[in-house]
Amino acid sequence: MPYTQPIVEELNILVRYNLSTTQEGIKVHKNATPETIAATHRLFEKGLVTQEDGGYLTSLGLETAQQAQAVLDILRPVE
């Protein structure tokens, strides 16, 4: 099954988190794109982030973000 656009948007949110600390979250503002707002809300509903507008990663969110970052690092073009 290929990645859908909503899943790609959720992955893009997850890779924005600083994975070197659990004390740093993100805030998705009301003037963000509707797709970003919706993706963040879905991550909250899935239990990956602590707030509907971002917040901190949950333990499941941290694990998922680490895996998303690893996939991105592997697939990133070699410069």
C-alpha cells in the first residue's frame, strides 16, 4: 500500500520534532495550512502528540518520529 498524502503530511509533522530532547515540543498555529492543522490533529487522535495543535511527543510518538527520521535519512539523496 503506498503512502497517502495525509500520511505524508503526518510524517512531515513528526520529523519537525527535535529528537535529541523530550522537553521541546512544537506549536501549529491557526494560520498554518489546513493540511498541517489536520495532520497535527490526526496525530493527536492517534496518541502520538499531547495536544491537538502539537505539544510534545508521547512515548509512541517519539518512537514513530525516530523511525520516520530514519526512513528520511536513508531515502535522502546523496550529495
